Amino acid sequence: MELDGKVAVVTGGTRGVGAGIARAFVRAGAEVVVCARRPPEIPLPGIEFMPLDVRDADAAGRLFADLPRVDVLVNNAGGTPHRLLTEAGADRHARVVELNLLAPLTVSLAAHDRLRRARGSIVMIGSVSGGRPSPGTAAYGAAKAGLESLARSMAAEWAPDVRVNTLVVGMVRTERSHLHYGDQDGVAAVGRTVPLGRLAEPSEVGSAAVFLASEAAAYITGASLLVHGGGERPAFLDAATANRTPAVDKES
């Protein structure tokens, strides 16, 4: 899965999952450009930063016009605050959809010509929220569901020149995990709800992104790869009483 000589652009690549993806591409030998509205608080060794609001089509067009080559685009920028549907107007929820669905389309269109020339690859960073109810982040979940659909259609339209795939990511341990799960005990407790017993590390999401961008995945396009540690334990298993019969001692 070496990417020597390739150029990868990672949106939202200055922290968290995005930074983990950027570092993984560096380890694979790629030249990496990360873009976000603000530079990273901690410099990322071997990685170039270019400012970009991913919602701005003109700015995205200028960024890719300034790059001599682009082999990989990772659409990672996104996110949402926790907000119940009735706690905000439609315009607030529309902004979440804009960032998580329309912005990846905007950036992909801006990068298309460069990617076509390189016969490159796009990796969308999706979420398990797109495949299940997401109370408190409903607009985000809807946007991520749409992102998978967009990627499949994009893969069909842009083949064979550009491959497009989605990483469907579960819960990840980042520097901001405490905002979602609380202290270390809370993070550990949430991790125990995952079959593999822990949250993912950003580097593990990065390794999966490198795979999809590499020649090892040359015949993979329009696919969704689950990176969620086995998903979530069904709630009914904890509520059921079928397996709660006290053990009976047997005679030896």
C-alpha cells in the first residue's frame, strides 16, 4: 500500500481523525496537503497546510488550480454540535447538511480535473450515523447517509478515471473525545459497547483510507468500508432475560 510520489489532499486534516489520516498518508510515502479554515495548533511534520473553507467553491477551485498534481482527495471535513431537531430552526440544520454533504461535493468537483489526469481516488469519510437513527445529530446522520449515496453515484459517473469510496467510521478516540463521552472512565465505558472493546484510533482510520487510495484497492470503487470495531451491541440483548437464569450447581 505504498504511495511514494503521490499527492494527497485531506480536508479537515489539522486535528483528530483528519490528522490521523494525514499522518498515515505520510507514512505511506505520499506528499500530503491538509486544508482547513485555521492552521493546526500543533505543527504536523512533513505536511503542508493550505487554508480553505470547504463550502467555498471558488476558493476550492483556486486551491486545486495551484497544485501541480493531485492523486488522492480525502473528504474528511465535517461535524456537528449535539442539537435536537426542535432546538433550532431549519436553517441551522441546513448548515450541518451543507458542511457534511454539499461541501464534499464542492471539493470533489474542484479536484476532478486533477484527479482525472492522475487516474486518482477519492475517499469520503462517512459515519455509522448515516445508517441508524441519530437523535441529537439527525441532520448530520442524514447528510452522512447522503454522502454514501453521492459517492456511489460519483463512482459510476467518473469511472474508470477516478475511483470513489467511503469509509463508514464508528467512534474514534481523539483529543476531543471528552466532549462527547466525558472523562476517561466515560470513554472506556463507551468503548466497552463496541464488540472489539475499545474506540478506534485515528491512525486506524488513516490506514483504511490509505488502503482505499492505494493500488491494493485498484478494483474497488463505489464501495463502503465499515471501520467501526464490529458496530454496536444491540440494546435488546441487554434487556432480554433469557440468559439470566441462575446457574445450577452440578454434582461432580
